[in-house]
Amino acid sequence: MTPLAAREASRAPSPRAAVAFLTRLPVGGGALTARRLSRAALWFPAVGLLVGGVAGGVRALAGTVLDPGPSTALALLAAMLVTGALHEDGLADAADAIGAHVPRERRLEILRDSRVGTYGALALVFAVVFPLVVLTPLDDGDFLRAALVGHVVGRWSILPQSLLLASARPDGAGALMRASAATTAVAGAYTAAIALVAGRPAAGAVALGLGALLTLAAVPVFRRTLGGATGDTFGALTKVIELGCYAALVAMWA
């Protein structure tokens, strides 16, 4: 590759960088600089296809020898293993920080604290129990559909959050990843297409609309309580929207 071609390649949105940022898969690809990661944000919803596909595949495979309950539990565990439980960790940290009746500076300290408090523990329990209860009755096909929509729409929410909020800290993922308006719009367009196809038009539209509403509702909450976005707020909102999509889809399919 010529030096010019190498420079052009470095400017292109990199799906490998998106996978490296949002999962624990050993894809390599070098350092995740702010410029490279912000460009790779275009592929964030597509990473949801990968994670949702893994969950759907494990559910179907486990279902050949196990009942739906254990199969669903293994599928949810597989998704957490692929992502390194990043979103669950962000949800727990954000719940502890936002739930605490302390000044903003102390909330930001809580986000960095590896210990899990009462609010974080409750959020984690809900994040595990709720999808297990909601998704277990689904057949393998509908489980896959729900997993794809939930993981894709959830990861799309990171882009508008980074666009609408300043970083709460000068370091960390909140400062590192800043999606542009154009990237957010393009990613939103293909996210909508995936939600409408995988979730079926009516149910997919409801799930997509709920994801957008939750994103817009979270922005002022994060701004008021934390002063902006962090890596933990990215993960927390991703998980909340994933769970919301499951609820919306199952309710619409009933």
C-alpha cells in the first residue's frame, strides 16, 4: 500500500475499530484514537448485528438440548461475554452515580469506583432478570429478531448522545468518541431499516421510536446530574434501550 493509500484508509470509517471498542473480540487494528474512533462510530449499530447474532445462534444451538429458559440464559450470557459486560458495567455505575444525593463532582468519582452500590446492584439484577423473563417465551426466530433490534438500536443511541452532550470529563470514552451529525444520520438510517425489517414494520417502528425517545429523555438527565456524557452513560443508555426494545417488540407481537 502506498503512503497516500494508507492515509486514505486511515480516514475511512473502520468497522474493526468499532468492534474493538464495543466488544472484547481480539480483532486488533491498533490504537483507538479519538479521530479513528469517532469515524468508526458509523459502524456502532452494525456491531449490534454481530452481538445479536451471537445471542440468537447460542439460543438456537442450546435449544436443541435444553428448555427455552436455560437456552435464553445462555444466550444472554453469550452476549455479555462477547461485549465484556461493558454495558452492564456502565448501567451499574451510572445507576449508583445518578441515584446518589451528592454533588456532581462526587457523582463523577462514583462512576470511577469499581465497587457496586445498592442502585447499581438493583440495576444489574433487573438487566438480567427482565430480558430472561420477557424473551424466554419466544421461539428461536423471534428471539433472534428481538436480539438484533435491541442490540442495534441500543448501540445507535451512543451517537446522538455524543453529539448532543459535551464530555463530562476531559478523559475517557465520553471525550474520545464524538460522532458527527452526518455519521449519526447515516447510522440512524440503516438502524431504522434493520429495526423495521428484523422487528417487522409496526413493532420495529415502535421499538425504534422508543429508543429515540429514551435517548432524548436521557440527554438532559445526564447533563444535569453528571455534566455530560461518559463511557458509562454510553453503556447505560445502550442497555436501557436494549431492554426497552425487547419490551416493545414482545408487546407488539403478542
